[in-house]
Amino acid sequence: MRKIILFLTSCVFLTSVFADHGVYTYAKHGNIFFYSNNQHKVLQLTHDGIDKDPVLSPNREWLVFIRKTNHVMSDNCAAFAETGSKYSDEIWVYDFKKMQLHRLVKNNFLCNHPTKMIVDPQDLLFSPDSKTVYFETSAWATSDAIHAINPNGKKLRLVTDANEYHVIQHGIYKGDLVVNQHRYHSKGGSYDWDWLFSPGGKQIKLYRREE
């Protein structure tokens, strides 16, 4: 009977967290906090003082954030990185359904391969259906790279090059990406325009010209 009561109590708690619409998250002193509207209290999810930039998924199942590591970057990597120190950053995720915290994207120190290098992930964004996490990393001298991964840690992939991006949340192009790319004219000179891309990295059309 005691085991049954504990099991039911656990189920009630999980259901409460999972269905906790209207919640929000924030970082303070390097730790991640989560406000539960159902429980009317703040829950501290991390305690090491090395975390920042939390983002909650639209369906409230996942919370992703940036964590500072103790991995020292080589000079080759550090020349492009934007971590503000000699140490690299990683992406971590909190799974509210399983109530588990784990690393989502680890470092890749192949800094001679811009499409693979991951030392300073930033600008985390979810797709509208919460099935994809996008992030930006340093890559080339004139451009960053946009990568994507499922929040369960599967299918890490490069989307495209870009210096800024956002994910469209509503309308006919819901789920597609607007990316700002640095390109070159065939007769010389360069330009930075916004382009519409699919989640798979396929260019759809020009979105907006540079003014």
C-alpha cells in the first residue's frame, strides 16, 4: 500500500509540473530558476553558478540553457569564440516530464572545420512544436552557423550559415527560419540580406533586402 501511495503521489506531482501552463524561467547569479504557477513558488533547478540564458519550450516540457565548462579552448578555437573567457560553453536541458537534467550539446573542438565547431552556443530558440532546439555558434570569419538538435539529444545537424536568425512562430511560414546571411556579389562587394529557410536548411526565398 505504501508503494502505491508513493507512486500516486509521484504521478500527481509530475502531472502538476507537466501541465503547468503560464510558467516562466530566469537566471540569477549563474543559476536557473523556474516559477511554477500551479505550485505558486520558485524552483531552483541548478546550483553551480555557471548557467545562463534559459529558454522554456512552448509545450513546457523542456528548458534549455547555456552552461560554462572547465574545458580550455585552444588558441585556434578561442580566436572565433564569443564566451568571454578561455573556457567553452555547452547546452544543457531540463526534462520536466522525467525531472532530469543532462547535457544536450557537448563541445566539438574541430575548429578547422567551421561547420562542425561548437564551442560557444548562443541564441537558443525552440520550434513552434517544441520538437527542435536551434542555436547559433561561431564558425567563419564573416559568418556564424545555425545548428539544430531534438530536445531528447538526437539528430544534431547544421542548418545553414547566418549572423542572426529567428524562428517564425505563426502564419503560413510557421516553423521556418529567417536568417541574415553575408553574401558576395558576382562583380564584387558584399551584402547582408534576410533569407527564408526551411528547418532542413533549404532556401525558400529572399525575405528582406538590406536597406
